[in-house]
Amino acid sequence: MNVLVIGSGAREHTIGWKVSKSSRVKKVLFAPGNGGTQLAGYENLKVSIKDHDKLLRFATEHGCLTIVGPEEPLANGIVDLFKSNGLRILGPSRDAARLESSKVWAKEFMRRHGIPTAESDVFDEPEAAKDYIARSKKDGGIVVKADGLAAGKGVVVCNSKEEAYAAVDKMMKDKVFGDAGNRVVLEERLYGEEVSFICMSDGKHIIPLATSQDHKRAYDNDGGPNTGGMGAYSPNPMIDEKMHEWIMHNIMQKAIDGLRQEGIEFKGFLYAGLMLVDDKAYVLEFNVRLGDPETQVILPRLRSDLIEYVEHCIDGTLDEAEDMVWDDRVAVCVVLASKGYPNEYEKGKVITGLDKLAGMDDDVLVFHAGTRVIDDCSGRVVTDGGRVLSVVALGNDMSDAIEKVYTAINSVYWEGIHYRRDIGRRALRYLLNG
Ligand code: AMP
Ligand code: GLY
């Protein structure tokens, strides 16, 4: 079969790389892909992820099974469109994607089904929201969330009431996220360990992927603004067997069952961003797709053929699938970003050392995101986005993987390159001290 991967990030590059290893996959195409997917010899289709009709035409022409990377096409109903045209596609319907595309809907859904999450209230008017903040006894403990999709930037964790007022004004009055900020959720701030938990589901059954941990802040020691994610590792030692079971039972299965009971089908990847507090976990957010950069550490550890699970999800037969087999080694990913990211950043900087990276042993992998191959036959690659490359290393343990990944990074350079130096360090401390 041919597989079409929709998206242009390192997550999508990793998905394509993984499915290309299946003996059942003839060809992998990307829409639109990036410099790395082009260099690796896959076919990049020149089409925007917003142009669903064109994507449908391409998938039909090439006879593709489609896997959707980012949330936007899912929230805009690409799965409904492809299915109604008889195409095979993995991802939730537009209705199910509300779990990610509307924080208000997701909070109400969690309340309806008894899924643990922070206390919250919804506001349509800025004055009412500010009044609530003024009356709140939880000074320094409020999180302001825009209802709609805001490219991962629609959440402000506030340290004071003043910060919370300012966040409400930014979202509701200044409309910095457009209509996404017409409504806001004000949420109790939780303190604990934040983890990512991702499952595959066919709408009824669920299979957990390996656990992982993102690093959301831009700078070392979790400083600076929130980003899409600056690094990750897998497995996550903070989720022990007991907690794993608790999360599967009280969160993931409840979510899938709740959707089904409401007549909403969820096929695809369900991602819960969780806060571990004592011996419980609370949902901070649901995403209806794989995480980026979590995917870059999860899929290289998967020994099984991903495409088999994709097909089981589409067919509703995930209960017939064999257990997934995982590599015991630890994977660490460091995201290399452009100067300025996550705010305004530079583009067009020539990247050097990619050939050295590619020539390293099999334990080091490079997945591209914001890169472009220059159109002058030189084969040179330039930066073309905020997050540029994901460098991944597999090691015998956490410290081995960390050492390998940072050694590999030393060989790549562009002007203004920025990355965190402390990916995995907290896990290392946790492993040493418990
Ligand atoms: P979200 O998009 O809802 O996951 O929020 C983005 C980030 O804000 C999360 O990854 C957390 O770091 C933080 N966050 C969200 N909700 C809360 C909360 N209730 N308490 C503490 N931090 C939160
Ligand atoms: N790494 C966080 C996300 O994919 O939403």
C-alpha cells in the first residue's frame, strides 16, 4: 500500500520513517513534508494542510492510506471528508477532535464522565472572568485558557491575580488568538510532575504507546515561554506500573468509553497531558493526535509494525492485535530551534553538518521540521521554521542516551542555533534519587 502523511514537522517525518519500514508499505508520500523528507527520497506533495479537497484528490490518485499528524485538519473535519469518499484514514472525526479543539467542550466532557481534571469555570465576558479572579482565594493559582486552538500558546499559567487579569484582557479584549479567545476557561493551578500519555484506539479498545516526557519551556531549567516542545525522552520513569494501570483505567478508557456512549467515534491517537499529584493523575489537556516531540522518542523504540496497528484502528479490530514490542533502550530527543523561537525567529540560515549526522551509527536519528532544500542543485539545506531538527539517540540507559544525543548535536550548526542543554536531566536525578 501507499501511505500519505499529512503535516510538515519532525513528528510527521518520524511517522513516515517508521511506516516506510513496513514490508506492506510500497511508497510514503508527505503533504507537504519538509527538507528532510525530500532528502530521504520520499515524495513531497506541494499542498497545504488546509486544502482538504486537494489532499483528497492526491490520496485518491495515489491510492493512499492516510495518517494525519497535526490537529488542525482533524478539527476541520478531514477524516469525515476522506471517509465519506471511501478512503482509509487514521484520525478522529471532527466531533471527536473537539476534545482538543475546544477546551470548554473537553472540560464539560471530563465532568460528564468523571475523568479527573482541575476545577474550572467558563466565561464569555472579560468582566465576569475578572470578577471571578478577584473573588478567588487561590492567589497565584490560576490558569487562563483560550477555548479554541491557538497553536499551543493559548494557555497562561499565572503567578498572581494581576497576571490573570492581563491574560484575560489579552485573549478576550485584544483577541491575540482571534476567535479562539471568545471564551476562556479559568482553571485551578495544579502542582506536580507533568507527563505525556498516548494511546491508540479503534473507538472501543485501547493500546498504550510507550510512556514519554516532553520539555515545554524554551530554556534550561524549565525557564522562558512555553513552546511546542524542546525535547523528550522515553520511557518515562515517573510513571510506574501502578500509575500506568490507574491512568489507563481512570482516564484513557473512560475517555474512549465516554465518547462512544455519546455516539462519537474516536479512532486514532489519544494523547493526555497529565499532572501527577501524589498517587493520582489529572488531565491538563487532551490532544487527538501524536505529540511532537514525543513521537520522535516513541516510534524509534517501537519494534512492531506500526501500520498493522493503524489498520486495526481503522477496522475496529484493535483487540485482535498482538501486544506491541518495545526496544528496552532509552530514547532522548533534543529539538534544535531557530534563534528567537517561540517568538519571531530567523529563517534561511544554511545548516552545516547534516551529512556527518546522517553518517553516525544507527542509534542516532535525525528528523526534520522547519527545513528546506535550496532550489539551486547544491543540495544545501536551510532553516525554514521555528523548530528545525529533532536529533534522537538510543542508549542503554538515560545517561548513555543523553551523552550520545549531545555528542551528535556537536556536529551540526547554523547561525543562531538554539537548544536546551538539560533534556533528560530531571529524569536522571529522579532515577538516582527516586
Ligand atoms: P494545555 O495546553 O492545557 O496543556 O496547557 C499548556 C501547559 O500549561 C501545560 O503543558 C502545563 O504545563 C500548563 N498547565 C495547563 N493547565 C494547568 C493546570 N491546571 N495547572 C498547572 N499547569 C497547567
Ligand atoms: N509536545 C506537546 C504536543 O505535541 O502538544
